[in-house]
Amino acid sequence: MALWAQMTPQLQFLPTQILNELYPDTFPLDVRHYLASWIEEQRWENFDVDNMEQEPQARRLLDQMVRLLQEVAQHNPNVVERVKLQHISRNLSVFQQQPMQLVRTVRDILRKERHLLTQVGMHSNFPPFQQIPQGPPATNGTPQPAREDGKTDVDNLVLKVLEIQNCRQTLHQLQEDLNWEKQEMESIQGQNELDPQNSDQVTRQNRIQQLEYNYSVCAKKRMQLLQEAVCALELCQASLILRIKSWRWEQHRATIGVQFDDNLGPLQTWCEQLLGVNSNLRQELMLVKRDHGVVEQFHTLQESLAHVLQTLIKNSLVVDKQPPQVIKTQSKFSTTVRYLLGEKMAPGKPVLLKAQIITEAQARQGVVPNENVGELINSTAILEHNTASKNTCATFRNMSIRKIKRADRKGSESVTEEKFALLFTTELTITGCESPYSIQAISLPVVVIVHGSQEINAMATIIWDCAFSEPDRVPFIVPERVPWKQMCEALSSKFMSEVQTQRCLDRYNFHFLAQKIFDQPDITEDFSNMPVSWAQFNKVPLTCICLCLICFSNLIYTFISILTILIFGFIGKQHLHVILQNKPNGTFLLRFSDSEIGGITIAYVGPSDNGGRKIQNIQPFTKKDLDSAGLGDRIRDINCITHVYPDLPKNEVFKKFFTVPSPPNPDGYLPFKLTTVVNPGDQRSTASIPPDTPMDIFGQPMSNVYGQNMNQGIFSPLPQSTPPYMPEQIPGQGPLYQSPMPQASSSEEIDMEALEGILSSICQNTNKDLN
């Protein structure tokens, strides 16, 4: 627990005078509260406040403190607090002329806090004037351990070990002095019998007694220090293990786009330092046995150190680069496993790491299973140490699942709902340890498929697992249902990650998705607290809607639907008139199809026979269509569309994605190309819009809303022989519904930076083999 976390509950019991003395006007309580983590991470005790050569370093800390406080103020929703923090940040400028005074002030505050906590008995396990690291809160609201390498706690342990070593050396010196005095005393006694009147003999006898007393006291202190050091080591290592688990949890959450720092360097340093401390303490314990025999606490301390060592060695194996979480049989994939104590492995025989695939039930058992449920190719790799990066890794470069044995399914369960994992095992020896250790690590859950058609549903399983599983769960349990607002957070995070944008999904996007998942297209109420079940999330319509929003970047239609969301969100047909009603002929937008799974349709404004305007919907383009001709070329070919909504010329937006004409073939054949042709005159469309006709909220002429011609413009389903790229069928007009979709009014509402990135992705993926 952080120093400030311990201090906060005590503030209410402190007198006002003490609070004013503890937090002066130049460094008020607000700064200590809002910058608690940052303040405790700095090494204020390393400063020599009288050394002016350290002024530049102190000034940098001051500038950083002011900047952080201004950032906190900027993001504070409370206006009063915001103004107050801005005022405080300006007042910190009093330290500009004497930055070392800031160091002295903060250092004294931290010392006084620790002293106060020591008095109330809350800080007895840690030496004074040392910090306990703290990290930021996790994305799910639970606190995380420190992201630093635990240097302060390790420094405490190193100092404790040095104190034990000094105590041992003092004991050695006392023993030598005692032996010398006894030898001298025996020499005197050999010459003369003990004479109480002989002052020299009495003095020497008293000195021997004093030395024996000092030796006894020092020996007890030695054991006490050893006990304290072992206890502190256990606490420090517990923080390390918690941090490793937190790293794994963050890695898991990264699947849905949560920010993740994959740097294992600080954790590796922390592991190596604790291994060194453990080795020194074990050595000191053996020296205690040599000097004093088997004392009362010897076996307890020995067992504790052995257990702590075993725990450290076994928890230092981590899956650095996870395998893909949807794996198709007979396809190659890679993964990397890293050992954080690689530099401490005993030299000699190479360490071979083995991988095997296990079921969810086997993962819960926590032991290496005897039954093999899948055949892995290239399932072994050697732990190799890189002297330049100081990393010890085993990289499986060309793994493949040849076949998989599935468990019996219950009810309507699908193979895409069955979770597996890769289990990595090895046996190694650490330098200074006699016996080898068997260690293992497990990957994140994976879904094994045999056909590309199963990919989207498999990814739905993975997204649900990563978004809604709990830390330290029993593998791989997930809730059966979650609140819709929690689902929204996961979808928005995944969307921002896949698109690489800071623009999150808005309430209109969520409202549209909610209408789909709850199958209530006309409802306008708040869905936030409604529960969403796994069955609802995994059904085909929702897979179409949600996973086209967030899933595989190697599918072209994903980028098109993301492009649509960036500009308009998901758009139903009933909202097209609202958006396009005042736009000139040729204005178009891209829309995710309601009826064609994964299809993208183009809605545009065209002329009607009576001189007005009408909305046309081109038959959706499927993945197969876009494999034969890319989106950019199709938009270029369609003559009846000219401007991307609201008023961007299509050739300027899409020109970089047009296919360059092929050069003539050397054999004399002329090249050909596929051209997309749309003939609006061949099909009926939505109702015409005469000029200056009043519109309802759907853009329908008001005279037709309740009249007999209400559905006059609705055309019949297209026959099977109808050529592609013709207007999409539009259902009859339903009850009036106030659309949550806002009407864009200017080109500034488009995230052009994100748009360009998405279009680049479309272009790059057009030429890929997407099978």
C-alpha cells in the first residue's frame, strides 16, 4: 500500500496546526494528493541539498511537477478545483530561484509522514525514509501495483543484507577479541592464582564478561535482522508476483484495445535483484548455522527462503508474444516465451521448452496433462540468451496445429465457443541451486477453427473472454451476461485500437447497435442497464454488426464499415433522408447493409422522373465483390455518384486508391479491366422528392405520410437474374420514430486524419489474399 494511501485515513485525526506545519502554503495538501504517485516515485533522499551541482536536476523536477499539476487541473471536471489547481501551479514558481528548496520541502514532508505512521504502528514493516511504490488504477477500477522495478523496496532489502553482513563481521571481531582476552586471562592465571585485589585481572575479567554480553546481543540482533529481511523479501516478492500477474492481465485486455506497456525490462531487473537477495540471505543463514549451530528459527527461515525462491523461479516464465487467439488448423503461427531469470540459469546443457495444446478443463487442473488433445508441429524451442538485449527467449516460429480433439458439446454449443490454450513447460537449474526446477506458463485462451467461415464467431468468443473475464479467474470462466454499458466500453476500446484513432464510438453508434442486439428497431429508451447475454452477442446479426465494427483488419469490409462509422455511425435506411435530403444530386455515403451480412452499400441522391430528387441504394458489395475489384475503382466507375457526403469530390478522396492501368502484355494481348456500371433507370427507388416539398423526419413528403400513396415508392424484391450493384430493397415505412442520428452540416465534422488512415488500410488490403 502506498505511503499516501496509508496517510490519507490519518489526516482526519490530525490537529489543524500539525496539518499546516506538515503541508505549508508553498506546498499545499492538494499537490500532495493529486501528484501522490509521482511524488513517491522520485528519489528525493538522493539529493544533497547543499550541493548546487544538483540544481538542474531539481529544477527539472519542479518543471515536471508544474506541468503534471496543470494537466490534472485541465482534466478536472470540477470548475472550482480546476481554478484552484491552476492557481497552485502558478504559485509553485516561488521555487524557481531556489529549486533545492523544493527538494528539501518534499523530502521533509515525506519524512514527517513516515514518522507519523510509525507512531501509529502502521509503518513498522518498512524502514523509515523509504517509499513504497504505487501504480495507477487499472482500467477496471482495481488498483495496480507499481509499474517501476520495485527499486526502493529492493534497496531496502540490500541495505538489510548489508546490515546483516556488518553484524556478522562485528560478531567475528567480537569473537576474536573474546578469544584473545581469554587467552591472556589464562596466561595470567597460570602464573598467579586469581587475586581479587589484582586490578589487572579484575579489569580483564570484566572485559571478558562485557565482550560475552555484546556477542550475545549481536547474535540475537543478527537473527532478528535475518527474520526481518526474510519477511521483507516475502512482501517485496509478493508485490513483484502481483505486478507480473497484472502485466499478464493487461496483456489479456490489450486484445480489446486497452493500452498495454509490454516492456518486461523492469520486471526482469526486479526478479534478478530479488534472486540475488535470496541467495545472500541463504548464505547468511548457513553462516549462522556454522557459527551458532541449528538455532530455534533456523529451519523456519530456511523453509521460507526455499519457498520464496521456488515461487520466484516458477513465476518468472511469461508468454512475451502471445499466439493468435484464433488459430486455423494447418496454418502457421508464432509465439515467444521469455524467462526473466535467464541470466541466472546454470550454464551447460541447453534448456528446451516444449509446447502442447490443452483444453479448458486441463487448464483448470494446473498440472501438465497426460492426455494429448491436439497434434502440434514444431512444438519445441531452445531458451536462448541474447547478450545485447539481455533477454532469454524461446521463439516458436512455425508452429501449426495439425489436428485437434474436441470435447463433447452441450446443447447448442458451437466449436467456436470451445477454448483451448498452449502450455509451455521446461526444466532448468539456477546458478547456486542444487536441484532443477520444473516450470510452466500458459497462453491466453485460443479458439481452434478448421474453416475461415468460423473465424468471426471464434473472434466473438475471444472478445467476450478478454472484455468480461475477471483477474485470477478459474480458466476460462466468463459471465453469461453483462450490462450493455460495459459492452459499449469494450466495443469502443476495440474500435479505437483497430482504427488507431482517438475518436471513440458515440451514443448514436451505441443506440444503433443496441437496437440490433435487442431486436427493437423502434425503441428510443436508454439501453445502458439492460443485460446482454453471450447468446445475443454471438448470434449472426450481432456478429455482422459488432464484429464488422471491430474484428479482423485483413477483411476489406471491416475497413469500409469503420469508415462509415467514423463519418456517420451505423445508418439505417430510415435515416438516409435526414442526412441526404438537402444535398445535391450525386452526393453519396457508404452504409453498412442491414440485410447483407458484411455487405457495404452506397446510398446517393439522384434525379427523379418528375424533376425532383430521390434516394438510391446500390446493391451491397460483398467481400467476394471487393476481391475482384477494389472499392476505390468501383466508386470511380459509378458515374451517378460525384461527391462524398457532405461535399467532398470523390476523385480527390479516393484517387490514391485507384488502380493504375496495367501496361500492355509482352505477348501482344491487350489488357482488360472490370468496370462497375449502375443504371438507375432500370429500377424503381425510394419515393421521389419534388422540389420545395415539406419533409417529415425521414425526409418523406408530408403529403404521403398518412395518405394512400404512403408506400408508393417501394419496389419489389429483385429477381435472382438481376445484375449486381442495383438498388437495394427498402422495406415499407414504419411508425414515426425520432432518429437519434444527428445531421452533419459541414466537412469539419469528418475526422479526416482517421479517414485517410482507414483508406490507406483499405488500399493495402485490397491486394491481399484474404482467404
